[in-house]
Amino acid sequence: MTAFKSIAIIGKYMNKSALQQMQTDLADLARYLAAKNIKVWVERNTAKHAELTGFETASLEKIGAHVDLAIVMGGDGTMLSVARILMAFNIPLVGINRGRFGFLTDLRAEDMLVEIDKILASQYQIESRMLLVASVYRGGKLIHQGVALNDVVVKSGLRLIELEVQIDGKFVHKQRSDGLILSTPTGTTAYSLSAGGPILHPNLDAIALVPISPHTLSNRPITVSSSSKIEVSLVQIDEAHVSYDGQLLLALELGDKIVVQRAEQSINLLHPSDYCYFDMLRNKLNWG
């Protein structure tokens, strides 16, 4: 008897051609769950473009109210989008990898039914992943707020920008660079890694600050407690923006302040019972 009575299936819902390519897998999964007397909900765009009929459908923003587990088929980008939208519902997520790296989507499509069967039988690990919330202030007024599972990035356009960084009200430094990545442990295997940042194990309560191509080589990545309040002020810019998981962008102006803190909510990921974070790193990063 499974603890999951109602399950959502979400494909790479932003991409019609991708959904058509994984149509058979999505249909097999939906029918497999339904045969086990599980109430199956399919995200509306997934159902439409993968031509899945006979199941309840709802938008991603509404589906969380109806289910107690979400299975996401796609790549890490899909998982990031889904996680941000469903975080308010406190629903655990399972990822089936149909992308490239698959740091977050760790089930293989060819093994999915066997692995899902184990999860339904409570043979899984549950892992909590922290999120960041970033608030943008202009002239002292809050103009935008967003949430990220991977990272919040303040980035230049064509030229270097100058940033002032404070942590818990204490001045840290000014830096001239292409920008600054503020990363959760989850995000340290994403953009942060390519910028020379450290890899943080997901069970660490920490935030990494990683400069992007700093003008002064002594500007190095630093890691602080997740309880820290980080303030990034734009001192000199021609063009800049802030992004959330590389998917949501907001243009910035001179004098804007971005305040980054740990979000109150977190995301729970379900992994196979034999999942090992270091095995995953070794396989994805081609370590010896």
C-alpha cells in the first residue's frame, strides 16, 4: 500500500517538441500509476502536447492542491521551474532525466517504472533542499521578489559592473567584475561551478558567493551561513540584470539593492534508496 494516493505527472511543459519525443514514456508512466489505483493528474500542457487523455488535468500553478507527489520528466531546467512553482504546496518531487546532466533528475527513463515501484513501496531517500529569496529595492522601495533553487545571479551586460557587498550589515568589499553568483548548495554544480565556485554538499546550510570574472584576482568565492542576510548594491553599471535560476530576468538600474536570504520554504526531493551524492558527482562530472 503506497502512501501516495494522488500523483502529478509533469513533462518538459514549456517545450512542445520535447513533450512529443517523450510521449510514450509519459503515457506508460500515467497508465502504470493508474493501474495501481492511484489518482493521476497530468499538467495541462503536458497532457495536450503529449496527447495524454483520460486523466485529470490542471495548470502547474493549481495542480499542487490536488496531489501528494509530483513526478517530473525532463532535465534540470524543468525541475527548477516546477520546484519554484510547487514549493508552497510542500510536495516531494521525483525527477526522471530526459535532459543532459540530470543533477536533480536522477532516475533514468529506461528504469523509471522499476524505480517508481520502489518509491511507491517507500523504498527511497528524502532530501530537503534550501531555496533563496531575493528582494530588489529601488529608491528604498521593494520592486520585485523572486525565489531560486539553484542561484540568484547579478550580472553585467557588455561591461564590468561595480558591486558593493554587505553580509549581516557588515561591509565585505567592493568588486569590479562581470557579476556575482549567490548559490545554494544545489546550485554549486550549476553556473557557480563553471565560474570556479566550490561544490557544497546539499546537507550544508550555506550560501556560496562566487564572483564572475573579477577584475582583481584576489576576489575569491566565499561561503557563509544560510542564515546570513546578503546585500548587493550596484555602485557602477552600464547595463545589468538579476536572474533566478537563469530563467527569470529583471533589468537593474544604478543604485538598486538586491537582498538575498534563505527562503522559509524548502523543496523535498525523493531519491532511490541506493542514491549516493558522490556517485552522482563522479558520474556527471566524469571523475576518475
